[in-house]
Amino acid sequence: MDNKKIIILGSNSFSGSNFINHQLNKDYQVFGVSRSKELDSVFLPYKNNTNIKNFQFAQLDINKNLDEIITLIKKEKISQVVNFAAQSMVEQSWDTPEHWYMTNTVSTIKFHDQLKDLDFLDRYVHISTPEVYGTCEGLIKEHTNYHPSTPYATSRAATDMSLMNFYNTYQFPVLFTRAANVFGEHQQLYRIVTKAILSFLTKSKLPLHGGGHSVRSFIHMNDVSKATNMILNHGKIGEIYHISTKQNISIKALVKMIAEQLNISFDEYVEIVEDRKGKDSAYLLDSAKLRDTLNWEDTISLEEGIQRTIKWVNDNLEKLLKQPMNYIHKP
């Protein structure tokens, strides 16, 4: 590839920051964009990358600074775009759904409408979500019909459908990814794996929504970044790719696994609370397409990933205890 410039929107997100780190290891010149200033380095793995000199950060909001984002892409002639930027919390999307539709749908479609006119744009990877499928039975393939059950999911499904319109009408070079529940080192503290670890280490009660009966597949973020890079460079334009392990587990069993690794009593430090509105009981992704066409395999088991995350929390415990434990919404 002649031009190894890439821009990553949502660079402060867990997935975005990990992917930046991955691409720096691939000798890319990386531009990161986020609406907020860079987070504490404990959440940004790329801060310790030996190729950090090849990274540039710009604090720009897709809702307010779209022209500046497009100007940056034009100025640098960035041929690859990966978009992680989104209002991503499911439960909170019921409180002010208009914020989710503005960011995830309206502003993102405006972004696509300007990108479509750039003749040097080679690849656009849209990081979507399995939430668009709603509750499903069995392993679901990429052509499964959408049945979103929350404002968040609907806002993402609408943009996915718009992107397919752009692909069919303008040959817009989009590729879609939908990953299982990601986890690992550097993840925000309000996500279930890091939240459980930190709660147990500090002997605090962990609220378990609905008893933790919903079933998910948890995949280490490093495996997802590897898959995303393969899709970016070798995937087929216009296609959707599922990124998932073959192991499915209930949230309750996951939390029990974490408690056992920390030698903590599950019954003593977990309390059952009301389930979230519109929560899907299961969405389990069939990742055969990615495995068969791009020869991708996940390499970090759930057990190993939890061990690595526990070590990260322990190594940074003093700093993490000063960080917010709960999601803070920004319009």
C-alpha cells in the first residue's frame, strides 16, 4: 500500500484507542479524532507505543466540527477511514434518544455524504453493532434482518441502511464490522468485566442486572483489532463481517468466573437488580465468514483475557480508583 495514512474517529473509545495502537505497530501514520481531549494514559494503550511519533490527535466533534474533519482528511489525503465514533450506551439512550440519533444517524450520514465525493478515499470501515439484530436465537449470520429494540440500536441500524444506499448508488467503499462484547486491558470502568474486577478487589457490591441471564460472547480487544485490520485491507467492499469467538456465556457465569479467579464469594459481593429496558436476551454472532474468507482466528481465550485484565487493574489500581466508575453522558 502506497499511502499508509489512516484516520480513526472515536479515538478515545476503548475499541478506537486499541486499534490505533494496532495500526501504529503496522507502521501506519495515524490520525485520531475525538470530541473530548485525550483520556488519562491508563485508558490509551497507544501512549506507550514506540511509534507514537506517527500519531496525531485532533479534538473534533462530528456534530460540531464536521467541516474541520473533512478538511483534515483532504489536506492529508487520508485514504482509509475507520469510524468508531458513536453514542454507545444502550440503557441511557432511552433518557435522551435525540442525542443518539443526532450523533449516530444524522451527523454520521452528513459525514458520509461529504466522504463520497473524495476520489482518493479507498476504504471506509464502519464499526456497527450486533444490537441492530435485537434478540436472536442461535448463531446469526450477516444477512439477518434488523430488529432493533432500543434507541441506540435503531440509530445504528438507520445509518447501516443509509450506508448500503451509498454503496449501491455511489459505490461508496464501505465495509461493516459487528463485534461481540469486547473486553480487555484499558477498558472503561463501567463495563462489566472491569467493573466486576474493580468491585471485587475493593470488596464492593456488584449490581447484576436481571440476574445476569442474558447470553453473550466476550472477545478480547486485541483479537478484534487484528480482525478489523484484516477487514480494512483485505475485506470485500460492501460486505458485513462478524467478529466473535465460538464461546458463549451468560453474564452471571462470566461474573462467577471473575470472582473465582479473584477468590471472592460471588453470593456475598453480587446483588441482583432490575434489568435494563429493552435489553436483548441474546445475540450470538456466526463468524464463519471472517474465518473462512480472511483466515482470521481469535487467539486469546476468555480465561486468559480475564487474567490479563485483572493484572492491568491490579498494576494500575491506585490510578484507576481516581477515575469515574460510572458512565458520564455528554450530549
